Amino acid sequence: SQQGEEDPQALSIQEGENATMNCSYKTSINNLQWYRQNSGRGLVHLILIRSNEREKHSGRLRVTLDTSKKSSSLLITASRAADTASYFCATDRGSGGSNYKLTFGKGTLLTVNP
Amino acid sequence: DGGITQSPKYLFRKEGQNVTLSCEQNLNHDAMYWYRQDPGQGLRLIYYSQIVNDFQKGDIAEGYSVSREKKESFPLTVTSAQKNPTAFYLCASSTWAGARETQYFGPGTRLLVL
């Protein structure tokens, strides 16, 4: 079963608006990562947040992590048409699983309309 | 120019045929991974390798085989035993720390059945 589940499955906004995507997971983690995928392309790493961190920023991206609720959010501010892509969260499997395995959610498809 | 390359971009398989997907990296990473992505789905782990001459089954290894004879290369063979091979295949690599660090992805190979 999926460890991470993104919400919503699809999001459509206007250029300049903020986009928020959420990720929930089931078991304890060491870190959570967000990746972006343009249609038909490979994934690109956006940001990694460790279990002892609560918030992290990178440019227009802001990621939060709430380990008590087993959830994370990705905020993209001042969105651009070029931000149109699918966004995935990925978690490791914590202390009970292999340190080499990431588990990906099904993703949120973000469409930014010009 | 560092990165991961996958070839071919598109691959067609006939019934009963084995096909091999290429993955090469020049990032000097120890760990390499193969994922399968179906439409509207997240990534599922097929095989991973932590070091040369060693590899482990992922979540959906049946019908697939791999080899890791060189650090920079991790080819995936889709065998005739894989009854539903049509998918987008992604190769990735990371440092020895694996899921606790960033994974770098290739551009993907789309496999279609004739």
C-alpha cells in the first residue's frame, strides 16, 4: 500500500495564486521528500525535510512537516504557468524498513492557468 | 555534464520477447533504482542496487531482472513473464545513504506492447 497520499489529486489555479498540496503518511519516517514531474519526463527533486524539522524553504517553495499528524504540505507561492506539473511526496520507511526504499504517493496534478 | 541517461526513449515489445532498458549514471553514486509508473499512479519500486554486484527485489520484481556489473550501469530486462509491461520506466540513483538522501532520476523509457 502507498505510504504517502497526496491531496488533492488535481488542483487548478490562476497564475500568481498560491498552490497548496498535502501529503499524509501512515508510519514513522526519517525524512519526507517532494518531487516534481513534468508530463512524460523524469522526476526532479524539490526539497527534503527531516523528521526533526518543522519547516523548510527553497525559493518560492515552503514545506512543512507535522510528525504528530503524519502530514506534510507543499506551498508554491506566486505560481507561474511553468509550475504546471505533477507533484509527489516520498517517504522512507523509517526504522522498520530498508533505508534504501522510498515510497511515493500518487501525486497531485497542478495546472496553473495563464 | 553529470546526470542519468536512459535509452531508448520509446521501446516496443512483441509477445514473448525480452527487452532491456538501459540506465547509465556519471554521478559516482553507489545506489541505483528502477521504478515503474502507470498512468495516474505513483512510482513503484522494481529493483534496487546498493553496490556493484549486488541488488535486491523491490515491491514488484516479478517478470523483471537486473544486473549491476559496473557502478555506472544498471540495466533492466523486462521478460516475457511480465504480462502487463506497458508502463513508463524510471531509473534513479543516490548516494550510499539511499532513501535518506535525494534520488536523481533519468528521463524515463516508455515501453509499449505491439
